[in-house]
Amino acid sequence: MEHDQRESLSHNEIHVSDVFQDNDNFVSSFIPSHEVDHFSDRENVLDEEGYNDFPIEGNEVQAVSATREAMFHDVYCFVVSKTQQMVLSPGGSKLWIPIMDAVSSITIGEEFDSIHSAEERYRKYADIAGFDVRLSNKKTNKLGRVQVRYFVCSKEGQPAKRDFDSIEAGYGEKKRRNSSVKRTGCNACMKIHFVSAVGRYVVYKINECHNHKLFLPEDRLFSRSNRQLGFTDRTNVFNACSSKVGITQSHRMQSIIKGGIESSGGTARDHINFKRDVINFIGNKDAQMFVNKLSNRRANCPNYFFEYKVEKKELIACFWADETARKNYKEFGDVISFDATYRTNQYQMRFVPFVAVDNHTKSVVVGAALIAQEKVPHFTWILQAFMKAHGTQPKLCITDQCPSMKQAIPIVFPNAKHRLCMWHITNKFKDNISSYVAKETSFLTEIKKLVWNIHNEPEEFESRWNELMDMYSLRGVPWWDEMYNIRDSWIPAYYKDFHMSGLMKTTSRSESINAFFRVYAKFADDLVFFINQFDHAIEDQRKAHCALEVETRTTIPRKLSPSSIEAQACDVYTRTIFLAVQKELNKAVWFCTLKCDEDGDDVKVYQVVHNILDESFDYDCNHFQRIGFLCRHVFKVMLNDQVQKIPEKYILHRWRRGLVPVEIMPARARYGEMNVVKQEKMNKAVEFFDKIIGSVRNDDEELTNFVDYLNNYAEAVAMGKPLLSNKESKDETIAELIGVSQPESVDIFPPSGIRNKGRGKSKRMIGASERAAQIAKKPKRLCRSCGIESRHDSRNCPEKRVG
């Protein structure tokens, strides 16, 4: 049999030491370990010479080299590609040996300054040869210095044996995953030891024979070493997750940007696996890392406020506000709105942002909280934290009809006015009347016109309300009676004289902010991811505020009149408020008169009294109390009386320019979670690289020189840097990206078992096969009615129903 096999392959037969050419014959099989030991392991040759596991000096190396020529006696070799050859033993087993040049090959006796330089050398050799490297055993002395180090092929060893019986697997249970065999017992390796005489590490064994096929040059991009993600690729994956971009889509985009799949940095599965690694890095340490992250910010920035509450080692509430949020509250905290929203994190903790209106009439967040339950103690705690952060109570709080909020606000904010959201109430009008009244009458139009009217007096409202209740027979209906009893908490007529009551009448700003945050956060996010997403959202919000500040400072709005009042308003107000004041001035000129002789329903008369001595105005519409700047009626009187400027007491501080400094620096940079100088240098390096590529892309010689320079520089840098394992490198990158390291101990855990109102239930219909699979998983039990072990009991026994 052995003779026949040699005869059949004699036309491809050549000796190991000959020069090989391409050959299309390529046969693969696994090699029995006893045959590998028979002719491929050079350590056996060393055993014959008496040099096994002993330091190899000069004459011994020559002895080993002398035995190499006789090593493959009666062995046939076949070239399978330009980079590898197959060796066929007399027993029919096969080995694959890389074809290397003298520069790339590693020889026995080669010396290295350190373990890292030896590892880097073997990894470069393996990359050219077409296999992956794994670190194996090492021996250290009493001082901890490594004396012996083994580097082996990644396919060294045998696969773990896993017993599995498909008969015992129940229906619907997870089957064993089909995966390729990654260990074949390959003996290829490099072993080094420390030689005291020369003070360096020396190669004393090198085995180039593999019992598996090697990667071809065109296939090496799929090797494990070439699929490892670099820092840039990992950053792109993390940023894609943060931007709610699919990993596969992000990988496709990176492949296009980098010029093809061979330069894309791993496969899509590798990118997905890195996202998994980030999640596993956080794991059950999520709440502890979240608290550590915000506590570090508080330590690095004294004006950063953060408080949290733990019960039974579970995080149940927390509140935070950065320095800019606290400044915003100081300037614009007279009226705030807050509402709890869900689906922002995987633990279903309710997110509660506190919202105010800035000097550009835009919503700004002045604080944020997470709570486990919408109960009075939880709301009371976050409001107390809010008070501790800001020091003063708001004048007006707007919420929905949450009963827990209604009880908590008077406890913590006794001096604040609590106003209910009008939209939530008016949206329920239709649900509390008959279909006939809703469709066939004008009741809804009339009642909405009444409740939204800002000019009614309380007596007018009450009289008209009672008329409508009697007209449509709604008096005595519990819901309508309840809304009337709490009318002073939601009807504008009762807030006419209240400061800035017209700024917010609903929680629409809170609803808008909640929708804004849901663009960034996902219901599957952990707390560490959530706070990073919160930072991104706040940065975008403040970037918009910065744009408005710059526009106010650098542009001059077009004036509609030569009035000195309009010029003064342009100088003191922000651009947004100036345009609103300009509109009132324009209407004062074109739509208001001092005397009106006409009578009619469409003519409204307002009385304005101008006190010349103290430059004060008394007026009926209360526009200044509700909005914060004067109305058209007062401007008409001022123009008539030739008043040149708006009195200072009527220029509200909250509408002036430049109240809050512009902050566009990322949160991670402000709180020391990233090295700003290093990031700037990295950005500068990328900028220079792009410029150079743009300049030399059409010059082949210059481009070649540039690539050679980068290659030499990369090798020089690598020589002085220690090699990190893939896990060490990955963990270091993840900690840098998320801005917090893994804690040594975990004392705080995420809340469990949360069920809040409004969370919703799964309404997915379960099919018959899935239901049967769920039933099959349940253990059988003995039915006392029929005496059979089954998945029913005596209460629902089929025989009992038949009887």
C-alpha cells in the first residue's frame, strides 16, 4: 500500500531540500500524533543528540543543524502553493510546512532582548507563514522572572469533549451549537529560554511543521490575528452603538471608506462580537460603574452635583446636575416642568428630566433623575435632591395628574405653585361625554375655547362653565365635577396675575424632551450606556443654544422702524425675544388705537394707565406678568407719550443676552474621563495623514516612500511597546471608551422586578408550536384522578371533564 501510494504520486515527488514549484495537487487530512512525533518534532531529534530541554550553545546548535538534513529521510514533499509545501510520511500522514525566505525564518539560537520582542518576532513569522499564534506555558524563577516561554500554533491541543444526546433534549430546548474544530493537536511551536551568560532569551526549539493547512496569502485577512479589531475599529463600533446605527450597517460603511473588505478591520461578526464584549465588560457591575462614573465627575468638578439612594444593595434613585444645568436653573428656574418617562434603560427605571425655558425660549435641562418606582417616597427624594443641588424652590411647577407627584411637591416645594398640564386634561374631554354630544353638538369647541382663554376672569369662567354643564346635562358627572373642583390648578384664568404663568401651560416641553432623549437612548441600554447617551443629547442641546448665542452676538436683525425703543430692545434682548418684542411694536403701530368709537364683538378695549413720575404702567392684559415683556397696548401708549426707552424694571433679566456661558466641550473632557491633549494630538495626526494622502495619492513614488516610512516608523514604535493580549487590549479600550474602569468590588446592583404604570405589556400572539414548546418544558406530575404522570392535575384532568 505504501509502495502504491508513492508510485501514484511519483510525478510530483521532490526532496525537502530541492527548489519547489507550484503544484495544484492539494490533499488534506489530520495526522496521527504518533506519526507527528515520528518525523516532525525537532525536539525528538534533540533527544537523540542528548540536548533536550537543556541550554543550547554553539557546538550544540551545529549538531542540531547537522541532523536537519537527515530529518526527512524517505519523506516526500509536494508544493501546494508558493507559500507552503505538504510533507507525506511513509505512513501516509501529512504535514504542511511554510516556505519562508532567510530573513523571515526563525533559527535555533536566535536571540531576543525580551519576551515581548520574541513574541512579536514569532507573530510576524506566523502572519507570513499563514497561521495564528497562542501563548502557552511559561516558567519563572523565585524572583518572578520568566525563564522559559512557549509560543504555539493556535491549533495546538485537542478540542474539549462535550457529551451530548439529542434524544434527551426536549422540544424547543436550545440545541448544541455547530462549530468548527479549532484544535487539531498541531505541534508547531517556538520555545525560548533565558541564557544568563549572554543576558538574553535564546530560541532552543523551533518546529515549523503543521498538521493542518495554512492560510493562503489571499485568505490571510480571515485569520484570527488579522481579524483583531484595532483601536479605530473598536471606536467606530462603540460610536455606532451610541448613535443607534446597526453594527452591520456600520461595518459596511467602514468597508467602503477603507477601500474594501480586506481593509475593513475584521468581519461584521467581529464587530458584533465587540459590542457583546462591551456589554459583558459592564455585566452585573452596571449600577456600581454608573455610580462610580458620576462620583468621579463630582470629585473632578466641585460644581457637579450627584446623589443616589440604595436599598438592599439595589440602586432605587439618583439625581444629577452639572455646572451648566445649575447655572441654567439660577437664571431660568422660575418655571419648571418635569415628567417621568420609560424605555430609556433595560431596568425600566423611570427617567425624570427637569425642564426650564431659556432666554431663547428653548427647553433646557436643569437636572435629571432615575427612579425605580413612581411612588411618593421616590418623588420626594429626588425633589429633595433637586433642592439640595439648586438651593431655591421654583415659583411654578407643571406636571401631569400623577397622584404621587401631587403629594410630593407640597412636601418639598411648599412655596411653589403646582399647575396641572392642560393638554392631559383637555385630551380626556371626549372620553367623558356621550358620542352624541361629541359628534352632533358644538360642546367640545365651546369648552376648549373657554378653558384656553387667557383673558377671562375667574368669575367669568365659573359662570360660563356652569352654563355649559347645565346645557349639555353634565352636572353631576363625577369626572367633570372633579375637574371643576380643581379648576384653580389648571385653568389660565386663575393664573392671570402669577409671574411667568404664560411661559408653560402644559408639559409639552417635558414630552418634547422625553422624545428628544429617546432619539439617543434605547430601552435595552444599561445605565453606563444611558448616561453616555444622556451626555450626547445634552451636548447637542447646548450646541443648539451656542448657535443661537452666536447668532445673537454676531448678527443684527432688520429693524422695521426708526424707533429708539426698537433699537434698545435689539441691544438688550436675545434675537428670539427681540423678534417677539418687535412684533408687538409693529402691532402697536398698525393694529392699536388710543380711542375707539366703534362697537362690536371683534373689538376689545384694554385700559393702560401711564404714571409719568415713576415710569410705570398699569394695564389690563397682564402680558408682562405672564410672558415677561411688554405688550402692544403699552407700546402704543409709550409711542404716543414719546417715551424713548423701555424702563429697566420692564426688561426682565431672564430675557437678556449672554446669561449662561457657552459650553460645548464634551462631558468626558470636562470631567477627566478622557485625555484632551492626547485626543487633540490624535485628531491632528489624522488631519495630517488625510492632507498627505490627498497630496501624494497620484504620485506613485511619493506614495511608496510615504508607506515605507510609515511601515518603518510602525516597526520602530512596536519595538519599544509591550505587546498586550487581545483581552487586555480590549478591556483597556472599552474602559477608555465608556469612561469608567471595572470596579474591584460590587456593592450596588441594578433594581429588579420593576413594573411601572404606562410600561405596557407584551401583546405578541403565541403560536401553537411555541405554546407546545413551553408546555413541553414543564415537568410532569402525577394526576390523582387518572393516576398518570402528565402535565395536568386533578382540577383539569381530561377524564374528569368527560365524566
